[in-house]
Amino acid sequence: MNIVNRIVDNISNDNIYFTDEIENTVIEDSTFIKILYSTTDFIMNGLYIHIPLKINSTELHYKKIKYNFDSHANYNVIEKMVQLENNILIKYSNLKKNGKVKSNILPTIFNNGHIKIFPFDDNISINMKAKKSIQDLNISNCDFILKISGIWEKDSSFGITYKFMNVYNK
């Protein structure tokens, strides 16, 4: 079971822990360190954070849906996500004390003004080919979850491993 934190302000740095590193099977010549989030009530693999972005438009981009948004209109939520990533990376850096450069990815993603996500349902991808817009599918409330599963680390740098997922409320 995964618990989605609907309020990013409730995530405490003190509750974030890192496991031992293992070989990274996604990024060449790197290691992976899993993030655990633990309170007195539960322990969870990774962080799952609700992101309520205001989407301007959508388009089919190969097999993904590209969600376009205005960074300024979503400033508050973006700033909180960027700060969370930075806090995680600083905590990891302070723990390791190895002098490697932290690589913050979320500012770049959010400043680009779009995210790309595989649809949760093949029917959405098929219907989008015909309609070219997710709004045409009558999906009016679309929120996102940012899953931060761990840290990747290379010889000179490190950053978060993440995935955006969409949540459709019908």
C-alpha cells in the first residue's frame, strides 16, 4: 500500500531515511539508494506527493500524454516540490559528506512548463489519437502524483529518481 501525502508541508525531513546503495539498473555506472519515509505510525518506500497543477492543454506525444502548464500560475506548488527535492538532496549530501555535486531536476522540468506521462489506461491513448485533446475525453479534474523513490549516484554527482503519475477523478 502506498500513502499519498496531499500536503507537501507535512513531509518532515527528519522522517526521511536512506537504505544502503545497490547497483543502479537504470542509469549506467551508478548506484541507487532507496528512500524510506518513516513516522511513529508507518514506514513507506519512497514519497508519494499530490501535485495539483493547473493544466493549460494536453497533447499526445508519441505514447505519452504531454501536459502543458503555466509555471507562474502554479508557482506555489512548484516551489514546494523544488524545495522538497533540494531538502532531500541536502540531507543525503550531509549524510554522505563525499563532495559530489547535487543535481536538481525538478526546477528544469517545471520551468519547461510541461510533464510527459504514460497514460494509466490504453483507451486514453487510443482516444487521444482520434481527439488530440484530453479535454475532449471529458476528464475535467486531473491531478498528479510525484513519486520520489530514491537517489541515483555517479562518480561526481547525485539526484533523485522520480516518476510523475496522473490521477483521474471521474
